[in-house]
Amino acid sequence: MDLSMVLNTFMLLTLITLSTPILFPLLSSHLKNTPDTITNTVKASFLISLIPMTIFIYSGTESLVTLWEWKYIMNFKIPISLKMDFYSLTFFPIALFVSWSILQFATWYMASDP
């Protein structure tokens, strides 16, 4: 099994999971984002992002994924790439854990407000 492919798959799955509360209400007018939905989405993204971090810690696998060539100008290419290195693979779970904690606290604190 290629660990860099697993790492890239789970990082992209994390990003796609985070984008669902933004995209689903645009696709359907009857879908509403509730605080619990967004909190659960960030929680799921946090749990998914732990997998690539664990893979990196145990194997040291880094990768660079070019997703799309955005612009061609003569001989100049502008690619959109994701680099999965030590900093990004440790920042994602930490940032998502902090965001999840803030969302849980804010939901609890503001529960009595109308």
C-alpha cells in the first residue's frame, strides 16, 4: 500500500468534509446549517485529519499533489498544489481541535439566547 496516496486521500477528505456546510445550502434551499451540524462537521474533520498525522509520525511520508493547472501563459504555468509536510500535517489537527472546542463552548454558552 502506498502511504503517500493514503495520506493525500485523507487530507483531501478532510478538506471536502470541511466544505460541506458551505456547499450543501447552496445546492438545496431546504438544507439549513445548525450549530450542531457545523460542530459535528469540524469534529469529523478533526478525527479524519488525525489519520494523516499518524501516518506521517510513524513513516515520515511527505507528498506534493498538483491538483490542477490553473493558468497557462506562454511557458509559464500556475499550478494549484497541496504540500503535505510536517507543518501542515500537524497544524490541521491542532487547528481543527481548537475550532471544535471553540464551537462547542460557543454553542453551550449561547444556547439560552434567542
